[in-house]
Amino acid sequence: MEKTIAINAGSSTLKFKLFEMPEEKVISSGTVDRIGIPGSNFTIKTTDGKKVEIDQPIKNHEEAVNLLLKELLKLDIIKDYSEITGVGHRVVAGGEIFQDSALIDDKVLKQIEDLKEYAPLHNPANATGIRAFKKVLPDITSVAVFDTSFHETLPEKNYLYSIPYEYYEKYGARKYGAHGTSHQYVAGRAAKMMGKPLEELKIITLHLGAGSSITAIKDGKSFDTSMGFTPLAGITMATRSGDVDASLVVYLMQKLNITNPEDILTILNKKSGLLGLSGMSPDLRDIIDAAEKGEHRAQMAIDIFVNNIVKYIGSYATEMGGLDGIVFTAGIGENSVPMREKITSKLGIFNVKLDQALNEKRGERFISAEDSAVQVMVIPTDEELAIARDVEKFKKMGD
């Protein structure tokens, strides 16, 4: 049975899901954490649902890939490496070069690395994961699936910034968005749940996790999205600031005596957002607990997060000229009952009504009341399945 592995490589992590294709059956999944950092850990789920954890030093992504493949054999998940006939890699930034997924060769890999300015936290890690797999499994179908590809349909009025146009022409200074694979997947699922073609619906998808983004989907395409030139823009996130006045960045550089732009970007990317506002944690669960105990800054962080989301929903619904559905997905969107309640409670102007009992259940479902003018859904994202499907397309093209 042919198998395809979907890979999401971060700077110090490597997540995977192994599928039997084309049946789309998940046979294993897991995560390598703290690569190159003390306390490295590998967790893998076997075909019978058993979880195996390994604590050992893992110096780099190549070691992580070798350990992953070795454990797949050892746990009898695969009999031989030849069973894995395709690998799909999530890549955050494709710029204007990659309007769709791409078969990875040396040229494509170099282009991914050259696009690191568009996603400085993500693309270098994505490229490292690709190199590690190519070294261990050099002959299998290797595909890059870009977070930005789905947003290539944005109209000019939604992707251009109000700066001299020549900067777009010369340097590609424009909005690219992110999380496109997730937004596209859950929008497709939403259309099936609603029983209508996606092309006939106006949907807003809320990918709310450590990184969060909101996308307006009209005529079956991405119409507007909250992340910008990089995944730093948009709403308040776990450690990312989201939208800030550019003049404030310059002002803070002067006040903090910062001369290296990377230092201010580190503050905006890693020390801001919910962490910066609350002063305690980037994890919304911790912040909700603190707010319930009367911690003012925790409550303030929650209020700002919710307000950011509601403003984008209102803006996008107006832009599209209506709203048929709202989808919650990703870690916070799928799992946080109180946050879904707080967000939807602010949408009375659109006659959005929540069913409290449905909101407290789990899994893919509607959570809106029967008399809600807008259908609200929780749909667990499956970026890995979307990636595996793209790999299958390329494998068929090569047959």
C-alpha cells in the first residue's frame, strides 16, 4: 500500500502525519519537539492508537527525520522505506513565484530559501525540513505546499499597500497572507456542511491558534485576509503584535536605542501579542484562568484579542456584501468554548446566535442556533490531509 507523509517543519519542531493513499487513512502521526534544544522529545502514535514517547538529544532536523523513519520501521508501521512514495512539505511563503503547490527540485528549494524575507520565522525552517528528507529519501515525489497560494486570488485593492507602487513592482511589497491551506480546507468542508457550492457562499474563516488569521472567502476564492507581507500582521496573536502603526516601530527603535531591525522584529514577533499584553503567558488558557481570578491585564488581553477579531469580521462581511457562514478552526478556534462565545456575542448586528449546548460539544459541527441568520461552524483543520492530496496529484501526473 502506497503511503504519503505530510511534514510541517518549524524552527525547533517537526510534525508529521502518515497516510495510506488514496484511501486517506491516517496510520501514524507525531511530533519532534525542541530540536537543537535541551530536552528534545519525540512522540509518535501507532496504528493501534498507542502513543510512544522518546526523550533523547536531537541536534538537527536531519537527526529528527532519521529518528522518525527509524521508529516507523521499528514500530512496524511500515515494513520498508519504499512504502513511502511521496512527501509533502508545508511552506509558509511562496511570494508571487508560487501560485500553486510545486514539485521540489534544487531550483524550487533555493527559491523557498530566497523567500525567507517574506516569512523569516518559517521559510528557513521549512527549507531545513525539505533538505533533511531529501537526504534520507532522495528519490520520492517531494512537493511544497504553500500557505500563500490560496491567497493568490486576492484582488489588487486588497493586496496592495498605500505606498509608492514602484516598491511593489521592484520588491514585491504587498500582502501575501498565510494559513491558506487551512482556510481553503475548512471552507470546502463548510460548503459541504451547508449543502451549497462554495462559489455561492460568503464565508469568513477564523484560524485561531498561536498564529491567527482571518480570511474572507467569496465566489469560492480568498477575497481578503488579515495577515500581510509577513505572518506578523493582522490580529493580536500569542506572541505576535498583529497590526501596529509603522511610526510606532520607528519610535520604539529610537526609545530603546535599537539599531538592528532584527531586534525590533524579535520584540514584535516573540514578545508581543497576548504575552506582551498580559505580561504572563502566550497561552490563552493561562490568561483566561488569570482573568477569572480578577487579573486586569489578563482580561485586557482577552478583550483586545476578541475586539480585533470582531473588527475584521465586520469589515469583511461589509466588503463581501453579506455573510452566510463563520468557521472556527485551529487550536483556539476548535477548543475554546469561552472564546467562541465571546466572539459571537459581539456579532448581534449580523443576527448571529449561538446554541450554547452545541458550542460545548466537540468535533465538526454547527454551533449556531436554528434562528441564527449566519451559520456558525467548528471545523477541525486538517492541513496535513490537504498537503497529502496535493502530493497525490503530482504522483498521478508522474505516472
